[in-house]
Amino acid sequence: MSDKGKAVWFLALLSPIIAELMSGSSPPIEFFNPIMFIGLLGMYGAGVLLVRELTVKWDKGWATVIILGAAYAIIEEGLAVKSFFDPGWSDLGDLGTYGRYWSVNWVWAAWLIVFHSAVSISLPILIFGLVYPEFKRSRILSNEQLRMVKVLFAADIAIFAVLFLFNYVPPGVQYYLAIAAVLLLFLAAKEAPANLVSARHDLPSWKPWRFYFLGLLMISGSFLISGASFTRQIHPIGTILLILAVSAVTLLLLQHKMGRMNNEPHKASFAAGLMTMLVFFGIVLETQGVLGMSLVSLLAVIFIFDLNRMVRGKSVLLFFRKKVRMRARLIM
């Protein structure tokens, strides 16, 4: 397989592995079920490839990735599985009542839009750029392959949408408004300036460890705000604004502290912070009887360790051995 082909599969697999397997939403016994695996790959894998390829094709930046990530969240959670509307969705808890208005789970929807945009889409693309810097600003799919991915993604979403109709049929008006929101976000992503959320300075002004805690605080803070009992004492609009504020502050700090150059260790540390929360979830789920999650967490820790070693050109335990050797040859 060519290097470009390996890059395609790396990105396509990374998104469902992080968002579904590492998070415990689809533990190993479910994730590696052939039918479920194909469905997740067609949704997450095709989705992240589309976002990445359209961003490069349009010559855009992170603003486009983030906006398309929000559109992806609405497509998956609103149009396909319909968790944005279903009050009986298994993961909702009290978010099926708190913040539910006009047949929409608003707090849940806001949180998942942030989660999918950050973790399911932006994070894999960030890691992809670190592992495959040679393809950072170039297409990895031909036009024909891109059309095939579009068809696969549309078919996958349509199948999920039909299957989940047996669980809940959302009101027509809300469903069509979700479609309209996706179209508006798509247009906004296409028109967004390439440098809208780009780094404002040449070099990072923070040490890498600060970015680790920024990523960790961003993801854990969002989880806490959306699910903690103290937020139930305020109006749901306040909770939604807090979730969005955490994301906005994180983005502003990345803009002003990350830097445009010599930032690979800083990006890897930020990615590690985002993934650490998911590692913790895996350990907790194993203690609750979800078999295999401790192994997933162990492999995730090794992946995080190796990613941060790889970008520094240092020896790794399991992953990215060839990349480290390539970096060593370049230095020599």
C-alpha cells in the first residue's frame, strides 16, 4: 500500500477509535462486531475524510474544520441516530428532561456538537498532521475517491436514519430545521476565512505541558458542566453558554499561545490532554464490568506516549517506529 493509502486508512480508522472505542460508547465487543464496525467506519471514517479533504480543497483552515465538525455532529446525532430529539436515548440521563424544549434535548445537543467537532473530527485531523506532515496541505483522495466517500457517508447515514426510526420518530419541523442547520454550517465553512482561528504568533509562548492541561481541562470541563448536579440549579441556557464559553476560551488560548512554527510537541501535548479523559473513562468502565476497556486504555496510553515521543524524534514503545526512523534520517 502506498504512503497516501496508509494515510487515508490511518485517518479513517482514528476517528471511530477515539470517539467510539476509547470513549466506551462502543466497547470492544460492540466495536469489533463486523456490522457495527462497518457502520462506524462509514460514519466517522468517511465523515472525517470529507471534512479534511474539503478543507484542503477549499484552501481553508481550522475554522472550516471546526464548523464542518459541528455540521457532522448534527448529521450523526440529529439526522441519523436522532439523540438530539429522543427523550429516551440511553446516554441522556436527566438531560432527557433538563434542557428539553420543543422536542429537542438542547443541553445534550450543545455538548455533543462540541464533543464531535473537537474529538471526533478536529482531534484526528490534528494527529494526522503530526504523523503525516508530508500530506499536511495536500489532498489524500482523488476526486473520484472523494465522490465514493461522499456516497458511502450518505448511504451510511441513511441506513442509520431508517434503523433508528424504530426507536424514535422526531417531529418533522425540528428534523427539517436540523437539515437546514447543516446546510448553513456547510456554507459558513466554505466561506470562513482561512486564518480566522489560526495562530497569531510565529512561535509558541507556552511550554507543551500547559497545552496538555488545556486539552484536559477543556474536555473534562465540558463533561462536568453538561452532567454535574450544580448546573441543574441554573437555567439550561446558562449551562449551554458555559459549555460554549469553555470551548471559546480554549480556542482563543490556542490562537494566542500555540504559534505557527515549531509547535509539534505542543500540538501533541494538547491532543494528549483531550485523550486523557477518555483513558479515564475506559478504566472506570472496566471496573463496572465492561470487558476489554482496560486494554483499550492501556493501548491509548501507549499511543499518547509514542505520539509525544515521535514528534520529538525519540524512541517509541509500539507505534510510529517508521516515522521516528524517518525523522532520524532527515536530521542526519
